[in-house]
Amino acid sequence: MQINKDMTIGSILDADEGTAQFFLAMGMHCLGCPASRGESVEQACMVHGVDCDELIEEINNYLATK
């Protein structure tokens, strides 16, 4: 699996719960709330001031090792 900036946080978490660590590290502590689960990776990064490309690369590297 590879993620991209248009995928929702919820779909990524549903595919692999281990990805939660990356969202928590960027300050996204409300992963269970419906609003955050419906956000795209790009939207979440904008809100939290995180470089979207770097986050996607980190998560995809993590997923590649599974």
C-alpha cells in the first residue's frame, strides 16, 4: 500500500493502525473523531503546519517495511 496526499486519515488508519504514530507525532491527537478521520492528509498537514511530502514519505517508508 502507498498513501498520497488526497487519502483520508481514516482510510489510512483503517488500512494500518500502526500509521497512527505519525499523525500523533505531528500533534493530531483526535484521531478517533469523525472530523479528523475525514480530513485528507494534505488538509491535516496544512492545519498542523507539517510538510505533507515529508509525512507521506515517512508513512510510505514505514508501510514498505511491512
